[in-house]
Amino acid sequence: MPTVSIGDAEIYYEEKGQGPPLMLVPGLAGTGAYFISQVPEFSRDFRTIVHDHRGAGRSTYSRIRYSVEQMADDTLRLMDVLGVDAAHFVGHSTGGAIGQVIATEHPERLRSLVLSATWAGPDPYFRRLFESRRQTLLDSGVEAYLKASSLVQTTPRWVSENDEFLTELHAVTIASSAPVEIMASRIDAILKHDRRHRLRQIRVPTLVIVARDDMITPAFYSEELASAIPGAKLVVLEGGGHFSPAIQSTPYNAAVGAFLRALR
């Protein structure tokens, strides 16, 4: 369970497999464990690396003003420490925002880009959703925040069928969560993310993937990304909500794996 210094923070990471480097970069919760259903599949062909963002999981809880640009810089510094000059990159949600920053500012560091359930910039729906989640966090605490978030992260059926699991997961998450002010700053960071004016500069091979029933980053956000990025391929999965990589991993892994292996 290694951590490495990137200068002003310790970053927890894990890696498995050999081959071309593949970065799997998680969303707002910021923990690499999100990709538990992807690592076994992709590590057969790639040196697969996951990490916990600064301010999340087992990485340093820095009391800074967070931004997607800062998260991208942390990711690049981690790649530097691990000796990764350029990598295939799968970014889910906030991880996809990080991928957009790297693709536009440091394209030489990417071999390919998968934008998974992400967005180009905020719109009224996104703003209302995350402002309300932030307010719930500040007014009512982490437990209420997690309970409310779970109603839009997956699907109604999945929540109904996994009530006990969700209760246990939330208990574990509460026990290890970052301070509320850090979590709120990370929400502020994604509310400010907007790369719409730079998307046409992305030239690395790009796959955009989303579930049709995603309620956090609806499919029309992915349509916007795919239409703006030259040559991007769009895949819309039938179900799984925002957490389709976890709860519909078979079709998700098939689509992403086919894209990555074609470029390997």
C-alpha cells in the first residue's frame, strides 16, 4: 500500500500489471478503489495505476483551495514520480475533467483519453445539483450528504436492492472521510471547471462514454463533449447510472477495453 511524495503532499497509489501505462482517475470522492471492477480486467494488458486524490482517501488532506487544474497537476506529478512519460488515461466524472485539462495543457502526456461520465462545463442543472449537495454537506454533515448523493449516483432499483450494503458503505466512508471544508472545496473546484473553449484542441484518440440513465452527468453532457472533440467516439450504455463502471462493469469494461486495446 505505497504512498509517494509529489512535493507538498503524499499520494496513495496502487498499480498492477505490465505493459503500456494506464491511469484510472476517479471522480469527486477521489478514491482509486472506485475502479475495483476495472483493475483486474485492464491489468492483463496494461500497467494499471490508480490513486487517491489529494484531499481524499489515504492521500494528504491538504487545506488548500482545490481546483481541477491543481488535481491535474497532482496527477502529472504522480506520473513523474512513477516514471510515466505518457499514459492511456481513463477519467471518470471529476477524473474526466482532469483528463480534459491534461489533454489541452499537456497533450504529450497522454496516449489516449477516455472521458467517462463527465462534463465540459457547468450548466444550470449541474450548478443546482452540486450547490444543493454542498449545502447538504455543510448544513447536515457527511452522513446526510452521502445518503442524498446515493439517490443520484446509481439507479433506483440498485438502491432498493442494496440498502444494507449502502448503509455499511456509508459507515465506513464516514469513519475515514476528509474534513468537511476540504470536501466542500473540492465541490467548489468542479463547479468552476469549464473547458468548452478548449475542447477542439484535443487531438489524442478519445472515447466518451456514459450511461443513458446517468443523473449526475446526463448523456447530453457527453454528447456535447463528443461533438466538440475532433474524432471522438461516443458510447452510450443502456444503464447503470453515474456509477455504471461499478454496477454495470461488464458492458463498461468491454467498451473501454476495446478502445484501449485497439490503440495498444
